[in-house]
Amino acid sequence: MRKNKYMRHIAGIRKCLAIGLTAAMCMAMLAGCSTSQSTSSTSDTEVTSDVSTETDADKESPNGSADAENTSVKTEMTVEEMQAAIDEAMSDAAIDITDMFTKRDLAGNYDESEAVKITLSGKTAACNSSNVQIEDGVVTIKAAGVYVLSGTLTDGTIVVDAGDDDKVQLVLDGVSIMAADYAAIYAKNADKVFVTLAEGAGNSLTVSGDYVQTDDNNVDAVIFAKCDLTLNGTGSLTVKDTTGHGIVSKDDLVVTGGTYTIDSQDHCLNGKDSVRIADGTFNLSCDEDGIHAGNDDQQDGYVYIEGGDINISVGDDAIHAEGLLIITGGDIDVSKSCEGVEGDKILVTGGDIDVISSDDGFNAAGGSSGSGDNHDGFGGGPGMGGVDMDADNDAYILITGGTININANGDGIDSNGYIGITGGSVHVLGPSDNGNGAMDYGICAAITGGGIVAVGGSGMAQGFGDESTQCSALVNFDEWIDAGETITLTDSDGKEVLSYKADKKFNSVVISTSDMKQGETYTLTVGDQSSTFTLDDITYSEGSGGMQRPGGNLDNGGMQRPGGNSDDGNMQRPGGNSDDGNMQRPDGDSDNGQNDSANGSSQNKDNSSSSDSMSI
């Protein structure tokens, strides 16, 4: 059974919104079910959702086939109930935010008078301690203690092979180690190993060739630890690898200080159970993930970042967690990535985050999506935008604070489940085409605070749902707008509410700010195009193209939740031709809007719709 290990970060999560819409409803809609929903906010702290579906098993369709039998479910969830559910989940995970870093993790110092000194010299080394063995360029440390290393090892490695309960501290004080086919530092056995960068010292570790295994462990990193590994201190470390990873721990990888330049083939920083960063300066470059937690047989690795200056340029994900990914602070600059920030669950409570990605900027995918994954089908990439056949009730992106800027060629913010924004400032430059959207979700999205401006193509555009308590608008323009134009939102008196310069081509805008009020009229202007709208409801949608969350108002196209207003069209699947705009299966032809099967009839049987509360 998969073990859950998620962070407990109550301060940020306590602003979490209640979300009750499920993927089952969307699946039922795609099957042609008759569904109705109304959602109302009863107070600032309670969101109530009523989801009902008519039972219509005995009703004959025009072509003689029976429609599916559906169920009726009502769900209610207050913010307090959501908080309690999250608290319980975090408690069960047995990980507490107050215990991320030990005092020794954070200290980064040592008592030099009690330290053992090891001097590296060419292909050998010198040391007067019986706890250190030196043979053929291999320096083996056999016991707990503090070991200060200096000098150059031209073809060798440092091995820690101590007792199960031993804590070993390696102080790098002007060290240069070059290894041809093995780790420069290999923590084979210990309770915990500290690699401390001495103040003012520059250090470098290099592996130049393919790794040759000498025991049962698959050693494939410049620094490789089978135990917990902490990097600290105030010096600097350069790590270079042409065939493997930069730094790997098969348990927890913790960094609390120092300056790191890592250039590797595979992941730069990789922790099986977790990667935790309190502080430090990082320049990360590789063909795979910059920061990665979890692996093929450990799907619950988490990433926690509360500080540091992190610069990432990589070929795959900048930051990837198989489990929870949480950012509470730090300055994160992703200049190149396939997907920028990816995890099963993503929580951002603070920090300054800038992401450039060739695919999704933020992605809650329920596990690894793989480089270049286009998320084919309904819900991501070239599918039907947001009604995801693989919607995941456990996946979500929750933003409660921080400043986030995303420039994505794929979806800007993409969740297979839920998106929630309760605070912070979010700006998204989404795709300049209709194959993806600035915001994409499999179940629903809600905003209760903070602010967002997200621009992209209208073909897959999605806005916020009526689970929100803060007003928002989705506006799709008839013509594409050139990069460099300024988006301006003004109220009925002509007073500017918000402005944003979009340095990318777009024809769709999602906008929300706490200054937008229900019942008020606003004008959104970009170049020579403008749209004036009144916020009769908590959300507003208009314009051609685009896929709407059910319940949105759409003048001329796109899928809607039953009860939404649409003058001339419901959702159509790819390749379908329909005179009146109703949904079709791929390549189906229909003049009356029925779902086409091979023989032209609708064969929906034993389908049901249910509504489950969001699972954390």
C-alpha cells in the first residue's frame, strides 16, 4: 500500500476553500446525462453545492435506446470541514512543519579542535586517525565524527562506511575531487551524513565517465547517500557529472546553506523520501529534473522549500515531487523547463516564483507526466479542455500567497483535479494557440482571495467556477492580440481597477481581483478591442470558442454545465459535425445532437453520476 507522507503546514492551508464538484459529474455530462446544479455561498466561510441528476432509465430516446439510470447526490462542505479534513490528513502523514530541519542541519559549523583532518594529494591522501582507511585512492571513513578534508584527489573517492547509528560530518575546506567512474563522495552506511562547506572555501566534485558498480547499490551520482544527507555551511560547491545525477539521497536530502552550481545529465538534487531546502544559492542545470523527490518504487516523495535563491535551467521538470510539493518562501527563477513546478499536490504559501516552460507551468498530475507529455484527450493539451476523462480527486493546486509569474507554451496552471486561489499574486502568460489554456483543470477551480491575470488562447480557455467567493471574469476576444499590449480593467466610472502588460500573443483573458464586486459593471480593454460586462453572478464568461466550466455564461459556443446559458451551442467532441452544436463522439455526424455510436444510436447504459468531496 502506498504510504502517504505529506507536509503539515496549517498556517497557509487554513485559508483553503471548500470544493465539492467531482469528475463523475463531468463524465456523466460527456455521456449525455441530464444534470442540474446550483451553488450558493451562504457566508464568508461556507460554500454549499447541490448536485442533482434526474433518473431517466425508462425514458426512450428518439432512436429507441434507453438512457442511463442516474443517481441524485447532495454534498455540502464548509471551509471549517475542509480545514478539519486537511488537518487529519497531515496528522496521519506524521510529518510536522516544525520538524523539517534539526538544529545541526541549520548550524553548519563544527568544533575544529575535535575534528579529524584528511589531506588529499594526487591519487592518495594522508590522515593519522585509525577511523580512516586509505587505499588506491579510496578514502574510507569508518566511524562517527567530524572530518575536515582539504586538497586535491585526482582519481579517487570518499566513502563513508560507518555504523547504523553513526552521524558523520564531512567538512569540505578547499576540496577538489575528480572521479573517473564512481561517486566522488559515497555515503554507503551511516545514520546521517552532513556535508558542510567551510566558510570562504571553494570546492569542486567531478565524475567524468560512466559509473562502475562495486557493490549491491546502484551508485549513480557525484554525491550519493544511502542514508539521510544534509548539505550546509557558507562555502561553495561545484558539481559536474556527464552521465548521472548531481546529488542523491535514498532517504531525505536537506539543504540549509551554501552556494551550489550543479551541472549533470540526470536530476541535480534528488531525494527519495524528500528534498527540503531552508536556504542557499543554487544554479541547477541538467537534462532531467532540477529538484526531484520520489522514484519508481517510492511514489510519495515530497519537496519543501522555505527559502533560498534557486535558479533552474533543465530539460524536464524544474521542480518535481511524486507526492506533495510545497513552497513557503524563497526566490525561484526557472529560465528553462518542460514543466516548471509539478507534483501530485502543490501548495504555495509564499515566495517569488518565475517559471518559463515549454509545456505546463504548474502541473498537478497525480505523479510523473514525463517529458513532453501533451496530456492527450479531454482535459489537457489537444483535448476538450478541462473535462478530464482521467480527473483525479486527489490532485490539486492551492495558492494562498506569494508572487507567481508563469510563461508557458502548454497550460499555464494545470490540475487534473482542483485549482484553488485564496491569496497571492498570479500572472500567467499561457499558450499563443488554441491547443492549451492559460488555466486548465479536470474538476473545478475556485478563487476566494488574491489576484490573477491569465492570458492565452480561447480554444481551451477555462475560468473559475461558482464555488468561488471572489468575482472573476473570462473574456474571449474575436481577434488575436499582439504581444506587448496592456490589459486594463476599469469600473463604471472609468477608474482603473487593474492593468497588466502581456508580453505574449493572446485572445483570452481570465481576471480576478478583490476589487471586483458583484453587481458592478466593468470594461476590459486591450488595444482597440474591449468588452463591457456586469457581474450579475460571482463569475462572468463571454466570447467565442473556449470551454466553460458548467454554469458559466457563454454567448456562442463551448461546453456548459446544465443550467448555463448558451445561445447556440453545447460541447462537441473532436471531429464531430453538428448543425445545432450538440455533443458528438469523434467523427460522428448528427443533425439532432444525439451521441453517435457505430450504428448512429445512443447506447448509454448503467451510467451514474455522483458527487464526492475533494480528497486531500
